[in-house]
Amino acid sequence: MSRSFFFLPETQHSKTVNARDGLEVGQGAAVLITIGALCCLWLALVTFGWARWGSVTVDCGRELYVAAALAEGKMLYRDVWYLYGPGAPYLNSLLFRTFGIHLSVAYFAGSLAGLATMLTLFRCALYFAPLSVAFAIGYIVLIQSFGGGIFNYPLPYAYASVYGSVAACLFLLYAIRGALNPTKINLLLAGLWSAVALLMKLEFGFACFGSLAVLHVGLILRQRSWYAAFRNLLSVTPALLICAVVIGWMVSIGGVAFITQENFMSWPTSYFMQKYGQYWLRTHGYDWSLSQLLKVVVLTVGFVAFWVGFRFWLLSAFRKLWLRAVCIGTVLGAGTVAFWMETPERLNADIAMLVFPRPMVFIVALAIPLAGFLFWRSRLCARTLAILVVMIFGPLLAFRILFGMISQDYAIYYNGPVLLPFFLLLLAIAIPGGHFQNGVGARRARLFVCAAVCEWVTLLAIPRYFDMRTERVAFESERGTIYVRATTLPAWADAVNFMREAKQSGQAVMSIPEDTALYFFAGVLSPTRVFAFTPGTLSPGPMTAKTIAEMELVPVRYVIWSNRQFPEYGVPEFGVDFDVPFAEYIRRNYRPVREFSSINRPDVWQATLWERKPGE
């Protein structure tokens, strides 16, 4: 097995092996032109989608409301419930305090985060791969990150995922630099970005610190010096101190149980994870059932077999073994024809299996032992240590989509660091080594593979971009403009206006189960600490009792109860399939008095206004 198994040589890239930390990489004219092209693409996507991201009826409203509440002086967790780390909401609240509570501030922050993620991964790729691969990774990151819906960077379901992904990519960059040149500043920054990632979202931080531990073990093996090991480990101390101080502050608010059981929904012992965690993880690609494992094995074998066949075809054509090349080409062509004879749904799945396989994270994870073996065989080479860190970090970060890698939904915040090892692995399988790898044929083959992956991601993204410009109407307010579906806007805007009027008359209004954006656009604070009632947010017992007590104390005069459904958790209806005691309290003490509705369809947003009964 060649030591250069994962290395894709290019003339512009050849100086890096012996450089101190690879600073020579990425300074040529071609690289700068490519960066300029990607930045132009970013600007085009931002311009095309401006104010058309997100949703006013689900998670995006929570992100806006929490940051606005903190900007107005509330304390996270104590006054405002939040399910992730404190980093993202306090960063957004700082931006709101500085530039004003306005949607444009959030749009700019998220858009710049997407640009930073792309540029960082582009830079990481240049350490190991040709410019074509770096461009493909940057292109995919951009094209998947600015589509419509709630899974994007400018107005996402969670800014914790957006900023966490930026921190994770910056960690990866400095971890690579630390492996190639373990200076104090590289290791210090790798540790600091790990701390930032942890304070944004737990899984990002755990992946960073886990990979950082692998890096330090690798450095200990390479340097064989206890003094160097102590110096390297000392560089992590500031990061650990930052985490310790912030965690201490969080615990001081109400204790460990208050943070982990009444705020962090993804904590292993939380009510949400105990009740709905397995279903939620399975639906997003973390399914260890026997049938799923067998399916993944078949997909993995098919993926490897196809690209090994492609490799032999290239080798046969390069050596002018035309008969063999024709035979292999015929087999690959027959397989392609068979794909096209399938139904459209099956065809999509088959193509995705070859260029963007759903078990991508699993496939990369399978290569970790190989990367470790190459690190040992190379006599603990710095380059192979960097490759090992890259290979480990991707699966650690994206474990929740282990068998569910796609270029949309939750995966866009996790798949960036997986794309780099995936491309290295894919091209190592598909492109023959030796003299062929330095020739024109290899460059063309790499361009073909990169173009195929990019084209597939683009085809999947196009419908999301079309949807952003279809049947949308602008909702304008003092806090900014957002385009809402034409069927949703009349009823939803009516609910916002009602909240504003109630605020002026001194009446408290509460929104259930999840329309938190109503609070943000009406400029109203939720009367209770918990402001969204998705499955698992409100645990039965003391937490429910405290929420009801807060409603009594205010007191809450009106409740806006929308028809939001939750099929993604397997319990669609609030008050029927979950949170029944809380809903029963509302039914007993409030009465329906008005409808917010423009179209009476279950798939269109509508809500009922409940007023507190006299004497209750």
C-alpha cells in the first residue's frame, strides 16, 4: 500500500510537504481567482435569497426572539429557555445591541458565517488536494447553505449550528496546521476554537476536543519529548479555562439539573432524549437496526465497486489496453443504462449512491484505521498525522447523520468537514496512482469526478431556490422584512397585530405551541420562561407546574394556539399526543373566542385565540 494513498499531487501544491506549516499553499494566481469566483457566487446567492430564508412559524423565530430578549436585558436560561450553549444567542444579542434589533443584522451575520465556513474549508483542502477539489468543496458548501426553508445559514433553525460549524472548521484548519507545524499559536488557536464550538453546541465541541486529543497523542508519538508534550498540552489550558468559567456560570443559575434537564434537550438524560430521542435520531440517519446496517453495507460495496471499476477503466485506457477498456466501459455503461431505466425516485437514489452516498460518514469512518496505519507506516510523518486528524474529525462531528448524509436539512451544518476526507477517499479509489496520477488524464479524471458531485448537489438544490421565489409576499415591520408564503401571511400578520394591540392595552398574550416569531415581530416578551412547546421541551411534573404558575402570576389573558404539527418527532399534535396536562389546563381555564385564518386547510397556518374565562 502506497504511503501517498490519500495524497493528490499538483504542481502548485508540491512545496507544502517540506514547508514549516504549508503557508506557501493557496497564494498563486489560480487560487486567488478561484477564491474570487467563489466569493462572487456567495454574493449572488445572498442577493438572490435576501429576506427569503427561514420560516416565521417554526424554529427561526426562537433564534430571533432569544437574541432580542437578551439584548433587552434578560438572562439566558434563567429568564429565557434555550436548548443549546450560550455562545450563539449572546453573540447575536451583542450584534442586536450594536446595530439594532433588526432582521438585516441576523441575515448579514449568518451570511458571513457561511462565507467563513466556505473559505476555511477551501483553505483546509489545499493542504492535501488539488485546486479542483478545493473548489468543489467550497462550491458545495455555498450552494447547500443559502437555499430556502429553515436549513440555511442566513436565517437558520439554530444559529448555534451555524456558528458552531464555523468554529469547527476553524478548529480543523488550525489542527491541520498544528499537525504540520506544532507551534504554540497553532495549537492555542485549535484549542480556543474547540472551546468556542463547545459553547455554541455540545456535539461540535465534543468533536473538536476529541480530535484535538488525537492530535496531541500523535504529536507526543512524533516528538518523543516530555517537555514538548507538556508545552503542547499547556496550549490547551486557556480553552479549558474558558469552558470551565462559562460552565460554572451556567450551573450557578439554577444547578446542573436545571441546565441539563430543563434547558438542554439533547442531553442524554433529558426528558426529550428519553422520550423522543431514538425516533428523532433514526429519522436523521442514526439508525443501528440490522436492516439499516445491511442496507448500508450494500450501498458501501456498490459505491466502492463502481469507482474501482472506473479506476481500472482509466488505467486500461491509459495503458492503451483497448479491449479491456472497452469491456470495463461496457459494464459501466450497462449499469448506467440500467439506472436510467429505473423510476425517477429510484434513479435519484442510485445516482446519489455513486456521487453523494447517504452513508458518506460511515464510509469515511471505515477509512480511519487505514489512515492510522499509514501514519504508523510513514514513520509518524506530519502529513499523515494531519490526514488522520481530518479523517477522525469528520465522523466525530457528523455522527448524528452517520447513515443519512445529504446536501440539505440538518446535514449542511455537519457535512463540510466530512467532504474533505470523502473527496480524498473517493479520488484515491477512483484515480490510479503511480505515473498516471501526474498526467493529463488524471487531472481530467479528477475534474470529471468533482464536476459530477457538484452537478448532483446543484440539481438537488435548484428546487429550494425556485421555492424562494414562488408565492411569497413581503411582511414588513420595524424589525425588518421577511417574505412569507402568500397563504400564511394574512392570518399570521393578523396575529402579530393582535399581539401589538394587546401589549398597548397591557394584556399578556402567549403563543403555543411554537410560533415564537410572533413575539419578535410584535416586540413582546413571552410571559413565561419557556416560550416554545415542541415535543420534549416541557417535561411533566415540576417544569410543567412552574410554567402554569408563571401563567397565573402574570396573568396571561390570551393564548394564541396554532395548528403547528410535529410529524418529525412521531407525535403530531400538541395537547393530544404530547403535553396533554398543560393543554388540559388551557382548555379548562380559557375559551376560544376568535380564529386567525385565511384558508381553512390543515397545511396552511391558522390559529385560535383563547381568552381566559371570567373568574378563573
